[in-house]
Amino acid sequence: MDDSQSHGHIVMLPFMAHGHLIPFLALARRIRRLTPFAVTLATTRLNLRYLRSTMSQSDADADSGIRLYELPFCSSDHGLPPDTENTENLLPHQIPLLCHSSVSLAAPVECLISNITTEEDRPPLCVITEVSFGWSVDVARRLGTKSITFTTCGAYGTLAYISLWLHLPHRSTDAEEFSVPGFPERCRFQRSQLHRFIREAEPTDEWSKFFQVQLKLSLASDGWLCNSVEEIEPLGFDLLRKYLRLPVWAIGPPVPPHMLQKSSPISPKSKFESLQKHAAKALGVSLEKCQDFLNSHGPNSVLYISFGSQNTISPSQMMQLALGLESSGKPFIWVIRPPLGFDIKGEFRPEWLPPGLEERVTGSKQGLLVQNWAPQLDILAHDSTGAFLSHCGWNSIMESLSQGVPIVGWPMAAEQVYNAKMMVDEMGVCVELTCGVESRIEAEEVKRVIEMVMEEEGKGGEMKKRVNAVMGHMREAMKEGSDNEKGSSVKAMDDFANGPSLSI
Ligand code: UDP
């Protein structure tokens, strides 16, 4: 037994999707840095391979004491294509199959917990998992350990997601606007804003069946860790705690600590250079191109556009977005991918953009089109970046707000719609341009919204002030040091580690 194991052991079970493995790895690293506990991250073979390759690209010290454990899984036993262990490359109708198949991991997880218990003469302190693995709450309890649910989203979005799936409140009314259990009357939700999986869900479909069962089970866990910051979502945390009636620790944001430091102003160029070596390996795009482009424009003048790691927009939306961007005259960096209906990882064809647009915007230095993947956090950290047109994935939001960049929202799936709603209604740092891949947008509307958000006065100026305040809270929250100096997220991690939830 190594020294950390003698202090106690935490088992972590991420859902099988790359977007979930990364926040779990980040949490494992924080637990190792801030607590004396050993950590075992358990997942299936191909997901472990992905984790190993991610870990090999970073500082080995950060990962000392994190043990990886393989959970056996055979995708074809569950009607999935061979070697399919995460949501990558799955068609939408196959994802519920992957979700249901995760229940088969219960037996190997039991085995892991029992082995740790025998080896260390006591059960692990807890199993940290997420809402889609609600089945593990019962496994943990039976084996004498605690179960903690980790939500990789914000408090408001998490509550909206849970409550909408559990209660399906839009079904009891024909009205466009309706209230949602757990939210005050003033926070009404709109049918048209709901993700189509919820909007169209029947109680018998595979999505509802899976989520309703797993969410209910998760509500019986011993506490929740939330990847957000107490001060930026006071309403969300208040509502989530009242709804769950469990301890909720705000331990975010999910942004690398060096990007949250209050440093004396450094030139945009040197900021980029400090990250370049590390990032260049992982990114297939020219960082220098983004750097040169941003350096050639003034402070807060460039719009950055990206729809996360898995989304794209429809062909007609792509045309209108391109026309709107060009006519706004604002400089932009756009992460382009083939539109809906085409292989998202395939080559980008010029015919998907208005004729001659790429040459015009590149020639005039108005725009930089980056294929598939860009160094997002570096772009957001650059002083020239003035706004972010985003699908409102939680990581993108946290990265943007932590760098003081207001958001133009275009939510697509999962809890993104509720993230956008919270940022518009509660934080005042976002304007929603449109929602989903079926919506009709016009170039004039794109132009109008971009101009409004990027103006120094009026609405744009107001958003900038608010986002700077949010940025300040996020940076404060992660401050380490003596007890008086610690920020709220660091204190919350202490409370989690030292509190009654982890005493067996
Ligand atoms: N990302 C990036 N470059 C891109 C697109 C995405 O670095 O071109 C990163 C982004 O910084 C974020 C993550 O991918 O950390 C996307 O996570 P998010 O929760 O926003 O959305 P998801 O991809 O899960 O829908």
C-alpha cells in the first residue's frame, strides 16, 4: 500500500465519452493536488487508451497517484458496432444503447471496490460518478462506501436537465411557455428551446427510459460535486440544493489553473508563446496563424466562432452565418467543419460557403477559417478576442467567462439551452442568436447581433462589464493559500474531503 492509499482511496467512474473523461481526469488531478487521497479512475479499454494518451502529453507529476483500472466491456454484446466504447462515431440512435450497456459495468465495479477493500482493509472513501451511472449508487452502498455524483455542468443547467427529464413538464400543457419544478415562476422555459430529444420524448422511448431511471437513482447519492463557481451562479446553487436536499460542492471552474492567474499584463504574443509548445503537439492547426491574426487586430475586436468538439450546423445556417459575418465587417476566427448531413471529420468543401467568401475575407484579413479544431482557450485568452459565438457547452462557457469574453449563444444539445438561458437571464453575459440545427437564421440577424455584442457602448458595453465581474469571481474562487486566502472552490474541495460525507 502506498502512502496515499493509507489516507483513503477514491474510485472515479466517468461516463464513456471523451467529453466526460477529461473533466474526470481534471478532477482526479485536483483531488491529488489538494487532498491526501489515492485515486483510481476506472473505465473501459479504449477509453483508458484515450486517457493514457492525454496524460502522456502533460506533466507526469500531475498524475502521480492516479491509478487507471480497466473495466471489461464487449460492445457487440450490447448491439453496438465492434470496438465502440464511447459516443464518438456512434449514430444518435445508438447512443441510448451505449447508455443502457453501461449498467453491465456494475459487476466489474463491485469487483474493483471489493479488491480495494481487501487490499486496504477498508472500503474506498467514495465512488465519484455521474448522473448517467445512477446504478452505481446502489453498488457503492451495498459495499459500504459512499456515492458522490459529479456534474460536469453548471448548477442551473444540471437542475434544469434533471427536472425536465424527470417531470417532463412540457407534456402537461399545450402552451409554448411553462414552468419547471424546482425553478421559481419567473424562470419559465420555452418549448421551442427544448432539445428535441426531450421535446419529442415519449415515456416509452430509450432516452426517457434510461435517463428517468438513472436520474432517480442519482438523487439517492450522498452529495454532488459541481464544476462551477458558487459566486457566479447563486440562484442555480440555491435551487439545486433545495431540490436535491444534499450537500453540493461548487469546485469549478474547469479551466487549467495557469489560465486563471491574475498576472501583470503580458503582451498577447507572450501569452500565446507560453502555451504554444504544449498545445502544438495536440492541435493539428497552425497556432501561429491564429496568433498572427489576433496580433494584427485591436483589443476586443475579434469574434471567435466554434460549436464545441462534436457539433456542426446545417448547410443553410452555414451560408447565412458566413454572409452575416462578412457583412458585419468584424474580424473573426471561425472553426469550420462540414455541415450537417456530411462526415463532420471530412475535408471542408468550398461549395459550403458563399462563392468567393473565403478568398475575400482572407484577402482582406477580415477572417481566418480554421478547419475542424482550434486552440480555443489560447484564442479566448488573447486580448484581441472580443466575443465568442458558442454552442454553450459548459467547458466553452467557463473558458470564455474566465477570460472575460462575452458570449453569443447558439445552443445545440444536452443542457446547452439551459446554460444559455442562465447566462442571458441571470448573468447578463450572453445574447442568444438562435437555437439548434433546425432553426432558420438570416444573415441580417447574424450581423445585427454581432454588432450589438461587440459595440463598446450600450448592450455590448454592459455585457463586457458583467463578464469582467464574473471573471473576477472565477479567479478568486480558485485561489490557494492559507485558510483566509482560499477561494470558495478551494474551500469547497476542503469541505468535501474533510466533511462527514466521506467518513465511513
Ligand atoms: N475545443 C477546442 N478547440 C475547438 C473546439 C473545442 O479546444 O476547436 C475544446 C474547448 O476548449 C472545450 C472543449 O473542446 O474545452 C469543448 O467542450 P464543451 O463542453 O464546450 O462542448 P462539447 O464539445 O462537450 O459539446
